[in-house]
Amino acid sequence: MRHLIAGNWKMNGLATSLSEAQAVAEGAKAAEGKADVMICPPATLIERMRRATQNSPLLVGGQDCHPKASGAHTGDVSPEMIKDAGGSAVIVGHSERRTDHGEADDLVRAKAEAARRAGLTTIICIGETEAERDAGETLNVVSRQLAGSVPDGDPSDIVIAYEPVWAIGTGRTASEGDIQEAHAHIRAGLTARFSAAGSGVRILYGGSMKPENAAAILAVADVNGGLVGGASLKAADFLAIVEAASGG
Ligand code: 13P
């Protein structure tokens, strides 16, 4: 399965950052057919990024969505709005949303169902905290989040991102053995629930992925790409990861 390298810009990016996206879009042309490349900028930049990178294979996505299509929900953005702005995907259930906004699995699942309604690909994030890992609970947490956050029905529009919370923005990455264990567990959960369709769901790794460690992580079985935070903000770093995902 072709790798997907998705950049999560988080709450970073102004109009001046669009030149980085344009450089990534150029690199995405070189990777076409070998790896898929996406940037999820803040909602304010989705439409401008789409326009600035049109005629390139770069995919643009949102970072969160409300379950409803419209209504009295001040400050929220619906998946239909992301689609309308030119986005083709959305991240839901990121650990920063789970922590900062108290989002639980049932809400994440409702958001994923809403994204499906709008015709978006959904990147559903799961992953254990450091305390949960230390308590030996990693695989249980991952199973629980997977069961609770992923909607029923054909999973062909779903991508899972395994992001151990303690590896996000810390410069610490999970070991290749730990990544393999978690991804194999997620794959088994997906095939148990969705049969053959579960083997076609991409499972991304996220957490301090950078040019120096990307090739090794992307070579781990059942790692089908990466969800990249800090290293996605600079085109040169991000493209080095894309190149690693393209087979060199
Ligand atoms: P970092 O790559 O900055 O650790 O962030 C990972 C992440 O949270 C991507 O969603």
C-alpha cells in the first residue's frame, strides 16, 4: 500500500507560510504514484492553500470538525465547510483535542461519521499517554480508542494515526519494536472488525517523525505513512520525509 505522509500544521501558519506549501506541492509532483502527500493547515488557510497549490497532487485537509453540518456552534467548523473550502480530508481525535477540549471516543466517532457524510477522508488519531504505557496499558488503550472512535461501515475512507502522546512534540520517538507491536495490534483489530477491508486501512505513525528517523519508521511492517507535526512546517524537512516514503 502506498504511504501517506500528512503534515499537521496545528495552530501554525499565516499567509506567509503558503510558500512552504507551494514547495511541498512541487515535491509532491516528484512523489506522485509513489507516496501521497497532504498538509492539514489551520482552517483559515485551507482555501488559500488549495488555490496556491492547484494543479499539484498535494492534498489539503482540516484538523478537526464539528459533527453537525451547520448551526449555532460558535467557533466550530463543519466537514461540509472543509469540503467547500477545497479540503479532501480531516483529522479527528488528535490527542491535543482529546486533552485540551476533553474530547472522548464517542464524540470522535460522531466527527468521523460527519466527515464521511461530507465525503472527506478521515484521519482518526489514537495513542496512549506515558502513564498508560508505564502501566502496561498501551494495547488496551489502543483497542478501546479504536473500538470507540472508528465508525461502523465500509472503512475505505478511514486512516488511523497511531500517535503515542509522550512522543508528540517531545523529540522522543517510539522504538521500532514498540511501533510494530502497536501497528500489528491495530491491524488485527481492524481486520477482526472489518474483515478484508480492514487490511486496506492505512495506519500512520505520528510522534516526532523527522528526516533522520523517517526511513526506519516507514520500513516497519504495518506502517503505511506518517502524521508529522513540527517537521511538516519546513518544506525541506517535510519533503525529506516524503522522499523516504517514496522509496528513497
Ligand atoms: P510532532 O511531529 O511535532 O511530534 O507532532 C506529531 C503530531 O501530533 C501530528 O499530529
